[in-house]
Amino acid sequence: MVTGTLPFEIEGSFKALGYSKVINDTYSTAIWKADEKNLRAASELWKKQYCVVLCVNDNVFSTPDDSSLKPNHFCTLKSQVAIGTNVKCRVWQWGLSKKEPEDGVNQFLNLKKDTFIKHYFGHVAAGDV
């Protein structure tokens, strides 16, 4: 049997850890994907020192040109998200041999904005701010 973690379980874990403010802003169906505005909100929360977990499809790391109909992977945001023509940020992921995507000596995600957004399903964030 294959199991995984769902966004509400991450939300519950943050609450169980005692965070006073937990935000679950995920979209978990093929119809409702998150958008650039949602990603900007995740970045703003990270800048406010929240712990931010991005809900994605792992195609974003392995086959970014493929489509993604549902989320199946989480990664922790480790930097502000630069959003322009490309989406650039550092992330940490568990369950894979490479915990952070690599681009030369820097470890970060750098994909065309539309490519990233088609694999992005929102975020769960926790803080005491």
C-alpha cells in the first residue's frame, strides 16, 4: 500500500508542534491549481519567518515539461521566491536522493514561471508572528 501526507496532515502537524498561526492555502484537485498570487503569498510568509511547505507535483523536479493533474509531493521553502519570467527559489525536499535541486554550485529551483505554476498546488505555512 502506498501512502503519503496530505496538506491537512501538515497543517495538523504544525498545530501539534505549537505554532500559533497556521495557514493551509492548498488546492488539491485537478480543477483548482494554485496561481502566481498564491506563490507570492508563500514567499511573503517566508520573509516573515514562517515555515512554508509548498504542495507540488514531483514532475516539477523530474519532468517539468509534463502535465500535473494532482499534487503528490511537498518541499520546504528555504528562500524568498523571485518571480519574473522564471520562478527562482531554494527548496528542500525529503524522500528523494537529491534533497535540493542543483544548478551548478548554487542549489535552487529555476524554472519558467508557467512551467512551475502548472505543478504548483499551494502552500501550508506556520509561524508565531
